[in-house]
Amino acid sequence: MATWANLGLQDSTSPLMEQLNFFHDHTLLILTMITILVGYIMGMLMFNNFTNRFLLHGQTIEIIWTVLPAIILMFIAFPSLRLLYLMDEINTPSLTLKSVGHQWYWSYEYSDFLNLEFDSYMIPVNELEMSGFRLLDVDNRIILPMNNQIRILVTATDVLHSWTIPSLGVKVDATPGRLNQLNFLMNRPGLFFGQCSEICGANHSFMPIVIESVPMNFFIKWIISMTN
């Protein structure tokens, strides 16, 4: 989860988010080098008093400053397109979860099991335990098994919402009358927090999302306890 004065991305929970982190660092390095180079040239132009009175045209330098940016853009575009296709790839899911956005809470249905559904509301500050997270904890968490492909179907009943978990690199709009799907895999246990990321009314800030990633045997025990 995001912490105080954290200016970077959150620690990744999925292989896809790891790749997004690497791409961010890769692009930032390229931008830093471009900024330093352009800054150096501008500084030289401002403080250098020498001029070349015979320089009327420079075809070589014009070719260089046309071709070089195109090559740099290719170094950014190819990894970006690869990631774009990876994010849309739907692998064979082990489990399907349906998420329905309401004003202002989420409903969840485990489609592979009979009668396993619940609503998830934010815990008010006056009811929060000392170990809880203000404006982020919910009364019913999503329990999902780690190291398994999870498919999530997202929709809404009233207005636009957005189901987002930053540490998973997952964000999908919840649109009334439409089903959007995503695929992700969690490679470690823990609590992962998110919030609605589409302005949806007065209490938009108060409909958090909490995923609890657990080993498969704990998940099976939870399923049995919920269905009995």
C-alpha cells in the first residue's frame, strides 16, 4: 500500500506489475538522459560567445537530430506495446470473481461456487480497530488464493466506477450494462488495498477495495466456512 511521502510506485504483487515497474524505470532513464543533453546544449548556446561565420547549413546534424529521436522512440514503443498486449492477455483462470460497483460500496460474487456473494463497505472511523487502516479497511475482504490465475468480471448498477489495485497493476472501469474482464496473478500473500478511481458521486472517496491473498489450503477452508 502507499505510505507517507512515498513518491515511487508501490511494491509489485504480480509479475505484470513487476514489468510495469521495469518499464517505468527504463523510460525514466531515457527521459533523464534527454533532459541532461538538451540542458547542456542550451547552456552552451547561452554562455558560449564563439560563432562560426561560415556555417550556413548543416545537413549532417539535421539528419542526426531527425533520426536519433525516432530511434529513441522505438526503444520506448516496443516495450510499451509488449506490455499492452500482456495486460490484455486472458490466461486460463482458476477462479472467477465478479465485482459490482454501487453508490458507494462493492458487491462480490464467486461465480464458481453456489450462493457465495457479499457486500463490502468501508469501516467508519469510529468503528475502526487500532490495527485498521483509516478509509481503506472494509468489513468483508476479498479472499483469493495466491499463485493462481484469477479472472475478475467488473460491472456497475448505477454510475461509472473503477476497480483499481495499484500493487497488482490492475485498473478497469465498472460500467452499467457492460461486463469488463481482467486477469491477474498474485505471487505473494498479504493485504492489498485499492479504491474506486472514477468520480462517482458524493462518497466516491469512501468505497475502498481490499484483497487478502492467502495460500490455497487457507482459501479452501474459507470457502467451506462460507458455504456451510
